Amino acid sequence: MTFRKIPRDVHEDARDVARAWMGKPEFNKSRDERKRVEMRFAHLKTHHRFERMRLRGLSGARDEFHLAAIVQNLKTLANHIWRPPPDAMYAATA
């Protein structure tokens, strides 16, 4: 007699644990924080040519990443200083 087998992935137990956490406030907060960090990395890669490390070793990589993060933070700060928030623009014209 032949039976059908439903294959189950090796890591399916870990996926079951993750599915159990979905929808809980802690999971949603963690997901939002991960997305924020991943978007920062994507921005570094696409807009600041941060595809690969040029310095060698762990300390060189750390220094290079810190410099890239400083550039990104200074750019964000400059945008907030030089561009007023949208509400202030509408209040000034009214």
C-alpha cells in the first residue's frame, strides 16, 4: 500500500515558533525596529555606495561603517535643519 508523504522542512519547528509569535505586540515592535534598521542599510548601499568594505580587519570595518553612519546622520540632520516641517510651511502661507 502506498501512502502520500507531505515533506516537512528541517527548520519547520523554528517557523512554527515564529508563527506563534506573529500578531503579538512584542513581535510587531521587533519587526518595526528590524525594518527601520534594514531600510538604513539599504539606503547606505544604494545612495552612498556602501556595497563593500575597503578597509581590512574588524576594526577597519567598524571604523568604515561608523563613518558611513555619521555621513547618513549628518545628511538627515541637514535635511531637518534646512527644510521646515510640512506643517510649518502651510502655517506660513496661511
